[in-house]
Amino acid sequence: MIKDKLKGKTMTDQLATLTTDEDVSIITLDDGKANVFSTQMSETLNSLLDQVPEDKGSLLITGKPGLFSAGFDLKTISGGDPKAAVEMTTAGFRLLSRVYSFPRPVIAASSGHAIALGAFLLCCADYRIGAKGNFIVQANETRNGMSIPTPILEISKSRILKNHWYRAILNAEAYSISDSIDAGYLDEVVDPEDLISKSLEVAKDLATLSHPHYKLTKDLDQKEILSRINSSIDEMANAS
């Protein structure tokens, strides 16, 4: 039922939507283009996250067919307004921190390409499923003349396997969907027509994990990493 709804829904008039299936909250990104993380997209997702229960259930994040997310809005970064660029990137990093530390299980259903911040959003999830196809997952910052700041360095180190980290992050290697499992971007790959049903199956199972024990364990695991992430974000915001 949810799969049919997601296929049939047009979302060009809104950047993302929130639906539910039993105890699973489903956020679908679809800005009608590349699912870029503009300031408005981050604000929209934060608003939707405010409506997701933090004491029960799970969260599933997906994109539109063929594209999970292409990362930050490059037009804003190169648009000649440094304040707007800092505002956008800071909002994006705060959103990643929130998803990474979300008190209930987060499942990412990667519906296609996951580039730059899209790849790091995958790294924020607790379980990641990708759709088979001619898609790539790539942290392409160093190939585009950009350095990778502390927040996403820390997130990537907690997910990307050590023997792939230099290739994936410093060398900006593009991984096929099938190779993304070995790198640590994804946990599982399924046929595109099975992506939502399989993701919901996993999400419904993880939704049964006990509260508050799941949150307490996650907090203990992430405490030091989150301290470095959030301190760096505050420094960036204050410097602007």
C-alpha cells in the first residue's frame, strides 16, 4: 500500500513529505529535481522530524526513483553570497547530526544516486538499503575543490570501513551500488521494485526495539563523536 502511494504521489509542490505505516514514519525527499540540501530542504526535514515520535517506532528516509540526494545546492555555494552558503551548510550539518543521533532506529532506502551530502545522509542511518541499478554513491567533495569539514568526517569514520575510508572520503571514489556494501555505505541491496517493501520490513522490525534502552545505548556509543560534531558546527556558525 505504501509502495503504491509513494509511486503515485507527485511532490513537486513540496520538498519532502511525511507518511506513516503502523509504527514507521516515512520521510520521502522529492524537490522535483536533484533533492539538494538547500536551507529550505533542511528546514523542511527538521519540521517533519518534529512530528516523528521519539519514544516508539522507527524512521524511514527515502528519495525519488533514481535519486536519493545529490548533496548541497551548489548554486548557493558558488552564488557569491558567503552568508547564504554558510547558513545552508550549517543547517545541513545540524540536520545530519539530528538524524545520526535520532533516538529511534533510522533506516535509509537509497532509491538511486547518493552524492556528497546524500552519501553522508546514508552514513547517518542505522540500516541502509540500496536499489540495484546504474547508480553511484560518492563523497565527491575533494574532486570538486572542497574540503570535508569535521561533522561529516566524524560521521563517515563511524560508518565507512577502515580499509575503504581513504578511497571513499579522501580519494572521492565513486562506488557502484553493489560495491557500496563493502565500503560501508550500505548494508543491503535489493531490486528497485522491492526497495520500499524490504525497507518497511526492516523498519517495522527495528521499531520493536525497546525504549528507552535503544536511545540510552545509542547515546553512549555516540557521545564523544557527537560532541566533536556539534562543537565544530557551533564554531562554523559563530565564525560566520
